[in-house]
Amino acid sequence: MSDRIVVMEKGRIVEQGTPTDLYLKPRRHFTAQLIGKAEVFACAAVQADGGFVAVDTPLGRIRASDPHGLGANAGYLMIRPESVEILPDSAQGENLVPAVVTHKVFVGDRTHYSFVSGQNPLTAVASAYLDLPVGRSVKLSLYLERCVLLEHDSALAA
């Protein structure tokens, strides 16, 4: 792996950075889905608060990190599977999304879970010792600092 990566889309350089930055804090929807698994939701910024922004999404209102200072210019919210914690359905707090387990795959030391929240898919990775049955209602805690705002991409909105 290189210490710098240049991401090209349709022959144009659209983003560049370290592998870590492009994975954890991409600026664009294209990069977020090119480098690793990511759920990306359209969003509208509501209120900025010290490096974080509250956004309205199909999942409800979510507070997210804004590493690129996009603010009201953010168009998408990225959530990676490892940025989701699975909690009991009775959990209370910020950035919680009600969901139902739709699929699970045991992969040794962990289990990959698929969920639906309303009609929106989400994925999470958990310890193999957490053995949730398909159909179980849960709350998904979305880590504030790992929910990342992405810039609005007019090509995707068309």
C-alpha cells in the first residue's frame, strides 16, 4: 500500500490523501464507497456545533463529524460498519437508530450483521459472542466522531 493515494473518477483527480484519511475521512461519496464498505445517506445540515453538525437523514437526525468544514454544503453522511455499536432495543441516548436484524454472517472472531431501519439498510461488525437472531429489534449507536459528512455531489443528485 502506498503512503499517498490519488483517487480518480472519469479521468479526473477528485481526492488524494493517506490511506487512513481516505478511509476514515473521505470527502466524496465516490471515495467512501471505493475504499471499503460504507453506507451513504443523503442529508441536510441543520446545526453546526464545534466540529460536529446535526443533519437530517432518512435515519432521522444524526450528529456527525465534519472534518472538511462542509457545514451546510454537506450532501451525504457516511457510516462504516465498524462505526456502529449494537445495543438492546431499550437503549436511550444520542445517535441511536432503531433497527431489525435481517442477516448475519459468522466470520470467526466476529459476526457481520445486516439491519434495516425503516427501509434503510445498515451494517455492523460485532464480536462473534454477540449472537443475535434474524428478526431481533435493536438500537444501533452511531459513533459521533465516525459518522462523516461528505460533500454534495451534483452528479449523484441528478
